[in-house]
Amino acid sequence: MPLLPAFRRAPAPVLLLASALLLSACTFGAGRTRSYATESFDSTTTHTRSFSASEAQTCEAARRALLSQGYFVSRAGEDQVAGRKQFQPAGEVHLDVEVRVVCVRDERQGRGSLAFATAVQDRYELKKASSSASVGVGALGSVSLPFNAGNDAMVKVASQTVTDDEFYTRFFVLLDEYLYVPPQTPRAEPAAQRATGLPRVSPVPAVPEPAAPAAAPEAVPVPLSPSRG
């Protein structure tokens, strides 16, 4: 009995198909790039600014800045603010921009606060979906006919963090315009004095002690002149 070969030569069409699949896989792997590969973490001024106000005052200014530009504020607190705004650059394109601001104490300076702002842009496009219906036609049976059912919907197709320096620069400039730092209040009176309701009395200056009297000069005897006879 003749021995069967361990491997048989594949037909030419199969080899061509396998080669095409392998080539397409290599091309796809080489062309695919990672968007975060360029993240260098070298910039600390795009998304952050320092202010002389407290965290609560900085976040309140951020809330007012977003409201002044038509953003819908969905969250507002002493340390975080979030606002959303919609744009429509084209008839079938919709953009949704959300801005988040986080306010923290500036520990390096020992006073003031730091504001970190991040904007995310979501892109939606109108997708038209067609439906089909089955229609019975006598001996032919059912026939599927496509027709427009009006099932158009906005589908999210992309989401990206905004990295434009000018966008954040304009926002921080507007935030600084709404920043209000109240003047320092005068020192409060003692609690005991507020409770009694008595008027504030200024302290009486100390009376200096009287100086000691000067010593009387010592009497010097005057010699008597001799009497004349």
C-alpha cells in the first residue's frame, strides 16, 4: 500500500486567497495607530490656571462663565462644575460639548486655588434606516419590498477631548472676569461684648507716676563781720 504524503499541495485558488488574507491583515495592523501614542504629558498650562481666590469662589466664577455662554449647567458645587452645550455645524451633523471644571487648593503657594478644565466633544450624525415589508402575491408567495419608514436617528460616531489651547485660554479669561474676591472684613468684636450689647470702651491710657521732689539745697553758713566799738 503506498504511503500517503503528510502534506498535500493545495490548489492554486486556495493559495491565492490565503495570500490575499495574510496581506490584508498585515496592512491593517501596520496602518492602525494608537491615538494616545502621542500623549507626552509635557504641558501643564493648557487645562489649568491658578487664581488668588478660594476653591469655592473659583468654581462659582466658572459656573457664571458657562452660564453666560449658553451652557446648561448640570452640576455646580464648591469644587466641581459641569456644563453642556449643543452645536449643529451641518444639517445632518450634531456636536455636543461638555466642559468640566475642578477646583482645588493650591498647596504649592499656600493660598489661592487651581482650576482644571476639560472639554469633551461628541459627534452625532443622522443615519437613515430603511425597513422592508412582506407582501403576499398569490401563487408567488410573500415578496419583501423595501420602503422608507422614517426611522432616521442621530447616531454617535465620535468622541474626543478638546485640546485647543485657544479654547481654554478664552474660557479662563472669561472665568477671571467673573471672579469676585470680597474685601477683608474688619476684626470681629469679642463674643462677651456682643452678648452684653455694651458699647465698645477704649482702654484708658496709664497715668505716669509723679516725679520725686528735688532735694533742697544745703544751707551754707555766712561768716559774721566783727562789730566796731
